[in-house]
Amino acid sequence: MTDEIGVAVIGTGMWANKVHLSAYQAHPQARLVAVYDVDRDRADAAAKQFGAESVMTDYDELLARDDISAVDIITPNVTHLPLVMAAIRAGKHVMCEKPMAMNVEEASQMTEAARNAGVKNGVNFTWRNGASALYAKHLVEQGELGRIYHIQGCYLTGFAQNPDIPLIWRLQKELAGTGALGDTGSHIIDMAEWITGQRITDLCADTETFTPERPLLGGGGMGEVDVEDAASFLARFDGGAMGSVFTTFYATGEGMDHRVEIYGQKGSLRISYKDQESIHAAIGGADMQRIPIPDQFKLPEMRQANIRGFIDAIINDRSVVPNFEEGLRNQRVLDAVVASAENDSWVKVEQ
């Protein structure tokens, strides 16, 4: 058992500042040793705000430090493979943002390398930790829904409707791999499978890019948006359920929400990110009604739960949940969606 874990955070953008850095700052057994970013000013600001001991500008030098045991990678998707592989070679434990890679081949390399090296590894599927998701999973595991017939999920944001939003990295295939599918769809795919315990086996997908060009960052004209703004697919699950998944950057008035609906032989439920105090459920033949979520399912700072779990797993020498194996599983579904949309056909998800 280790008493203190030295951590380096790689990437100090919006999500790092909102979730990761504050989680390490708050954990009594985490020591925020260093931050690293290609933008030195942004790294300096993050170090000052969250109490990092140093700002690093050389990644190899950072990985050579003996006082850093773990790295947390919160950078554009295209950088995940080289950053993760270098950290594993240096013997560091690794937390990586989702989607964990650009494709299955990369995710497989990362998973195998982490397994062979014996390092702790995690993928930050944040929204598993919402009270509504945790309670829904509990009800399914207790058999309250019986045999599951239908699983539906959606992840809705509306930020891209503004045509003046520039061509950020999330909207470029060479940097992100996919658009809404990987950015938000990966979450809802994970939740649908994790809550129900069923895996998607076959799917038929459709994608669309509503705004094909956007202003270049820094001005100088327009650039092509070559990833999808929205994706949807029909699915079959290995437990016999039928399902559908939908994700979009063009949900008018939503801000952000994700929802899961599950319909079973004995009962049904609906959950929404926007309501962490209750779910709608029909249990034991009753009609659908609002049911309060018991306090035991309400985690403090739920968005930080996976980061806390990463540190706790290192300290207590146990597996991180969710880990690279689950990230690879998720990537298999993402790749199948891409293949299905390109081929306009049903495809099987690699198992």
C-alpha cells in the first residue's frame, strides 16, 4: 500500500480545470506534482490555481521523474496513443479521457501494453457516477425490470448550431477521429451497456454533418468540418434486447442532457442527467411514476468520482473501474458505427 501518489496532469484545458485538477487537489493522498501543456500560459495558470508544484514543457523529462507515479491525459484524441504508450513504457499508471483512441487498433495497443506492464489504467466515462445512473443499474441488477426488451439512449448538446463556432479540434477528423459519436456518443454507449449488463452485438447507423464549413481559428477563411455533427443507430444486444442510440451537437435548447430508457418484462425506467434526485420508473406492474433516488447512490462531486477511484485503485492495488478493457470495448462499438454509416448496412460489433 502506498500512502501518497504523485500525479502529473497532461493537458490543462476546460475539462481538466473543471474536473481533473480539482479532484487531485482535493484527494488527501494525491500530490499534484506537475502539469504539462503545449500552451505554457495555460499551464502556468492551472498550476497556480490548483497548486501544482511545477510546470513541465518536456514530456520525456516529466516521465523520467521518480516522484511522479501516475499521469492523467486530457488532450485531443489523436495524442492519446503516443502519450499513453510513453507513460506505460515509463512504468506510470495512466488515466485517459474518452474516447481512449482514434480507432480499435490504437485502443488495442494501449490495452495490451498496460496489461503487460501491470500498470493501473482507467478511462474517464464520467456519467456512470450520476445518482440516476447508479440507481438504475441497481434496479436492473436486483431484477426489478425482469427480462429487458428495449434499451434507448441519447446524449444531447446544442453548441454547434451557432455557425460562428470555429473549427475546433473536436470538429476535425485528423485530431478527433469522430465528432459527436466519440465526443458524446461514447458516453451513452457506455451507459447503455453498463447499466443493463448487455453488450451491443449488431448495429445499423446513420450520421450527418449539418454545417460543412466553419471559420478557422485565428481567422483566415473557412475550413472543412469532416466529422459528424450527429449520429444514430439501431442496435441488438447480447441479452436479446432491441435498442437505439442517438447523439447530436444540434439539440435546440438542451444545453446538455443525456437520457436512458429501459423497458422490461416486469418494469421500466427512464433517467436523465438533468435530474439527479429522482428517476421515472414502473416497478411491479405499477404505472410510470417519479421515484426519489436514495441518498446512498448520490456521490459527492460525481464528476470527480473516476479520478478519486483511480488514485484509490493505485493505493489499494486494485483494478480501476472503468479501465482500458472497457475503453477498448467502447471503441469497438464506435468503429462499428463508422463502418455501418459508411457502408449503409448492418454490421457486427467485434467481440
